[in-house]
Amino acid sequence: MQINTHLRNTAVKALCESMDVKTMIQLLHEILPRYDLRRRLGVRESVAVPTANAARQIVDDVCRSGLFPHFVLTLVRAQDRGRQGRKYRIAYLSSLIHGLQSQGFVYDTENDMFMEDGRLRRTPNWGVLREGGEYSFTFLRFDVSGNSTLVRNHSAREVERAYREVFSLVSAAIARRNGRLWSFQGDGGLAAFAFANKDNAAAMCAVESLHELFLFNKYRLALKSPVRMRFAVHAGSAVYSANTESLKKGDTVKETIEIEAEHTEPDSVTLSKKVHSSLDRRIADLFVPRKSAFPHSLYNYRLGLE
């Protein structure tokens, strides 16, 4: 993200008026553990670093690293919670927070962090995940079952229109639960959920999408045959990358794709044991154990009509 000049200058003033150079470096090490201010400035150990020079270099490097929201959060915590037994009064802190909000970021109390406001902007990393960083995700893989049959029995235009409407429903469900669509092909895609309640969010997104698909097939579909889909949800660690192909090489993503392709029937949702065990009970009870050759237990939900 690009931080405007006014907000950068406010951050510099906040550092200069709130702490000495040593404290600036200590706080910065919470988000950039290997940061070396003297190396960045090109000065020897014996040379004193002016406060203003240190603050300017730190803010520039924070912005260059895409860590400005993390930096402001560190200042918030230094004032509210303190560090090493001492609380700091951070000058211009409210201005920094409002400045972040003006650039499309909001403070998420549940996750205790700043992240992009999904109503204004939706990027794959929520505006805060770092390239090459390892995080805990819950993945949702979805795919059309019987794609070749639909293509064979209908015109390409009809199929394309139906898929566009169906995937619009799925994308809306993902967005409502703060997920991100990471990859999308003609007949399927991969979404990611992060932060608190990610397992519940991904599972309910899949269930909701299945319900929406049923209504779409019943009342809006222009094709002769229904669009049938498979949904799979799995959780684990993965290294974030803006490169979609790199993401697909991770073990958790591979396992998610396997669960969907090999262990999920059309018109249903399958969860891994890791996801199911962490769900709220009212959600977990929707799913029943599924027998499969997958190394770990799986749970399935199928839409049933009374």
C-alpha cells in the first residue's frame, strides 16, 4: 500500500516526540526483528544518530516493507499495554489511526489488528499478510461436477452465463465472511480464510453456497441440467504468496484439492477433521462422518429436503 506524505510525516513526528532512538529500534524489532538502523543510514557505531534522521529512516523502511498498519498497531500497544513494564504516551496516535482509516484500513477488535476494510478494497492478503510469511489458513475449494457433460449438452455461451451467475453467488458468500478468492478457473476456484473464526466462516460459506446453488438451479437456471458442485474445507499452515501457482504447491492446498476431487460427492460439502473439531457445536452437528481413503477423518454435509 502507498502511504501518503502527510501520514508519513505524522508518523515521523510521533516517533520524535514520544521516544528516543533506542526505544524506536526496540519497537521496530517487534515487526522487523533483524532491522539495523545504522546500516540503513550508513553510519558507524561511534556516531550519534539524530532523532529526526532515525525516525524518518524507520518510517520510510516500514512503508517500503508494507508494514505501516503493523507499525501503527505496535504504537497503539506501546501506549495501551506498554512494554517491559512501561507505558508510552504516543503523540499524534489518534491522527495515525484516522490516517489509516482514510486509506481503507479498520481496526478489527476480534483479531486485535488493522486490516483493510472489505467494503472499500479486497486484496488477496487482506492488506496485511507479508509475501513469504507463513500463516494459518482455512481453505475452501469448490468445483463444478460434470462440467464436460454441461459443455457437451449446451452452448458455450449458455454454460458461461450459468457459471458466471453461480460463481457470483459463491464469491458473495466468501466476501460476507471476510474470505479472499485466491484462484479461479472456468469451473472452480480456491478461497482462503484467515484470523479468528476462520474455520466457522469457511464451513458456513460452503453450506450457504450449497443452499444458494439449490435455489439457483430451481428458480433461475436456464440450462436443461442443474449445475452441481463440490465443496471442500481444510485448514493448516501455508506460505503466503501473491503468485497463485506458488500457493498451489503447499501441502495444505494440495490436500484441500484432494479432499474435493477424490472424497466429495456432488451437491455436498466435505470438511477435514482439523476443521470439524474446531467448529461451533451447532455448525459441527450439521456434518456427519464420511468413510473414505483419506488419511484423516472427513465429515460431510448434503442438502436434504423434507
